[in-house]
Amino acid sequence: MAGDGYRVGVLGATGLVGTTIIELLAQRGFPVAELRPLASERSAGKTIEFGSKVLTVQAVSDETIQGLDLVLSSAGGSVSAEWTPKLVEAGATVVDNTSYWRMHDDVPLVVSEVNPDALEGHKGIIANPNCSTMQMVVALKPLYDAAGIERLVISTYQAVSGTGKGAIDELRAQARAVVGGYDVPAPSIYPHQIAFNVLAQAGSFPDGDDHTDEERKLINETRKILGDAEIRVSATCIRVPVETGHSEAVNVETREPLEPGEARELLAAAPGVTVVDDPAAGRYPMAIDAAGKDDVFVGRIRRDPGNERALDLWVVSDNLRKGAATNTVQLGEELIQRGLLRRD
């Protein structure tokens, strides 16, 4: 530790999640003695704001990773695979937001409100879950603790910002063309036009698999985070023309009986959850309201009429914040509080 704070690196500092991490470090008063923004050679030399300071982005290298206590990483799986072991060897603890480390047996997959005890005994790497999994398990945790979970049936409605800035630009360009009556630019990020459309595919299809990688993440990560390999999960991930905020329809079959009113009370008392559930008055979670906020919003809490042990929920959260950056920063805070940061 340097001075009265920690030496913190942000790998992938110029991406959507990286810039949000840096904003949150300032907003939450994270104890930073030195902030080191790291990115690819292509982004080196750019400047970013951190509070009242203007910092220059450095290219990640064997030299620029030295002397860091904590690295918050969101630079893509291949970058993480190469650089995370080097960062750990150099003495840093890494909270990684890519998919690369999530299912490694010796790497904890952690959501701050759900399984923070999994941080204990880490070996230098902590994985951040996929954004869709993240918001869902925050809502599921109090129900799981109260009644167990037998089966989940999930449909996601995922915002384009989950794909990156290029996807936002593509949506905006196509929307302008449609509204203006111009020829719609050919898609380059998605396989089809996303503006005024719904794509029955969020993520990509691995060879030989009829599920997308996003759907497999929901299945596998949910079981790992809740520590229950017996939960049956069916997932369908959809891309919708929304900039920020993932929405999910979740059918939860519990192992023990759980009434909707009891579930509503459990969720209202749960950390990181806001219940918005008065549908007759038009009050339910919406992506436009969740954008820019850190909570997970839950509404439309009701009995599944075809299953007396199942409930239906509508779950919405900002995929860039709680779905990625906020949890990353929260895990850094938890590591400090528990005295679990590795130091030189």
C-alpha cells in the first residue's frame, strides 16, 4: 500500500466497463493512492478523468504492471488469459470481469451481495460473473436461502451496450435511418438489423451447441455462485434495441412452498434489491429507470398459475454498473475490508 490508499490498476480502461469502473472508484471514494489506467497499444496516450485528475492511459506491459496492489480488469478474455497470471505474479490481486476465469475450479466467482465468503482463500484471481447472471442471482439469493431452488426458466432481454460501444453506435445509426426514412446501414456488429427489431440470439453459438454462450453462462455460473449443481436451468437470451439495462423474465420453482407475498418481503429486505411492484398502477422495473443505478430492480412478483411451487419475477438492472463495473469495485472494497489483498 502506498500512502493512505492502494495502488489500483484498471485494465481495459478505455472500454465501456473500464470507464464506468473509473467513475465508480471516484464516486464511491475508493481508497486510491495511485490509479493506473492500462489498455492496448491502440489506446495508449489517451487521457481519462479520475475525479479532478487527468490521467494518461498506458499500454499494458511487463513494466507498467509492476507495483500494483489491485487490478480491476475488463479487457477481453484473450487479454485476461495472457496478463492476469502476470499481474498476480507481480503481486497484484485481480478482479476480472471477462468470461475466461469464471469456471476455473480454483477461481472464486463472486457477487458481493450473494457469496462474498467465497473470496476467502483466493489465489490472486477473483472472477466477476456475466451481467445477466449477476443481476439474477442478486434477486434469487433471498429466495434460495428461504426455500431452495429446484428449477429456473429464464428469458433475457439484453441491451446492446453489453456488446460494446460499437453496438450502441450501430443501433443509433440504424434508428436514425429508419426514423428519417433513409436506407438502413448494413449491420456489422450483429447478424441482423437491431433497430426496431428483436434478435433471438444474445451471444454466439459455439460449434456443435444449440445454446448461445450467454445462455450457457446463465446455466453454469448460477450453479457455481449459489453453490448448488442440482439446480435445473433453462435459458433463452434475446438482444433488444435498448442501449442500457438488461431485463429478465425469471420463473423460479422453489423446493419448499413460498408465497408471492413472502417473496416480496424477502426481496424488499435483501441488500442491493429494490422492489417496484404495483403493476395495476403501471409500476414495474424498466431498463430506462435502472440505467445509471446500482441496484437490481424486481417486480411482477406472482404465482405461476401452472405450478404451485413456482413464482414469476421481472428483474432489471444496469448491465454496465451492477452487471459489471459496480460489482467489480464492490469486490475490491470487500477484499480490503476482509484484509485479503495480496501485497508486495
